[in-house]
Amino acid sequence: MSNSVSDTRVTINGLRHYVCGGVPKPLPSVTSILSATQSEEQQRKLAYWNKMNPGVADSAATRGTWIHNAVENHITGLRVVPPNDYFPFWKGMPERIDALLEGGKVLWSERPYQQPRWNKYVGDDGVGRIFYYDTTRQQGYAGCCDLIYEDANGEIILADFKTSNGPYAAKFPPKDADIDTKTRKALISGAFKAKKTRLQLAAYKLAAEECLDIKISKTQIIVTTAVEQFSTQVFTFGEKMVEKDEKKWMELVGQYYDMQAASV
């Protein structure tokens, strides 16, 4: 086990873990669990894609970090001026965020927002993290969600920001859909991305409800792309869909810990 610069983050077996107050052992991050439970075929495809597209993943991660910081600054009232390369991804985002938040209030934006009772969930590195831990099974995870807000109807929504070169999709396009091949492929890829993000959201929802003592009504993906047709997309998921996502996520958590036990 190796510690990072901060005592909050540790690396165990090459995977990121977090030290959480009141939990007897470091917990794997949500992304660590998703990565470790990928099938061998998925891992091969990802490795091949990275080999054929050197530097693209790193560039996307840098862009994603900028967008996250920009949204946080916008929410706090700071003026955001995007670099030329990021302008197509930022275009339309401030207006969409304002529309979603109109008449409501922000509770969490990368960290507690005007909620001092939640400050104990801010780590030594200044990042807000929440966790879920089953004391009976001694299994859990931790991570940082992007946004929790109460909308104008009083419902609490947990959202995740994504940037993408192509659109996301709530479902796969029908075979008889009147769309070109390029768009079809992009939407199929987007459906897979949305499916993975829904698992992340389910994980954060369970953790937020346990740590913050709130009831989250819906989860939401907010996607920004440079494609004019799909500039800023918002996908919202209600109770029934979220319940399915929670079940799938907890199955992955169990699979992760079974894999770790088998490797000892």
C-alpha cells in the first residue's frame, strides 16, 4: 500500500482507495470498482483504443477537469472565460445549469455548498468525498459526486457532469431510425457511456443518502459536447430506473470484493 501526497488517498494493488472517517479500512473508489470489474474483452478493447489513440484519453481528462472547475466557478458566481479549444464544450452550459437550478438551491458542488454540517466529508486534499460501508459484509466504496441540488419542486437531484466528443444516448437507436452511419455509431457509443455513468450515479446516491442523511429523488447526467446538434444534453432518471441501477451497482461491489478475496 502506498500513500499519495495526501493522507486521504492511498493506492492498494494499483487501485485508488480513500481513507474515510469511522471506517476501519480504506475504501476503493467508485471508478476503481468499475475498472476492476470490467470483462477481459472490455479491457482488451480499451487497451487497443488507447494504443490507437495516444494522448486522447489524457486530453479528455484534462478537458473534463476544466469543465468541472468551470461549472463550480459559475455556480459560485465567478466569471468563466474558456480557452478557445474548450469554447465549443462550454457553449450553452451556463444557461443550461442556470435553468436547472432556477428556483432551487445547490447543496453540493464538488464539496459541500453552504452546508457546514457536511464539512467533515472534505478530505485533507480539499476534495469532498462521500462513502457507503456495509459493516456486516465489511464492503464499501467512496467517491466524489459532482452536484447535488434541490430543484424548484423541492426534489433533491444528484447529477454528474460529462464531456464527450460525441453525444450520449438514453438508449440504443432503433435499427430503422433514419440517421446516418456516423451518428448511429456515435449514439451506440453514447448509450454505453450513459449506462456506465448511471452506475456511478447509483453509487453516489447510496453514499450521499447514508452520509448526508438526505433522500435523493432522481439522478441526472449533464453532458456537454462540441457537436452543435447535441451541444448540452440532460438525462434524468426516476425512482424505478435508479432502483435498477442501484441493484446492478451493488452486484458489482460484491463482485469486486469477491475478486479481491480470491487474489489473496
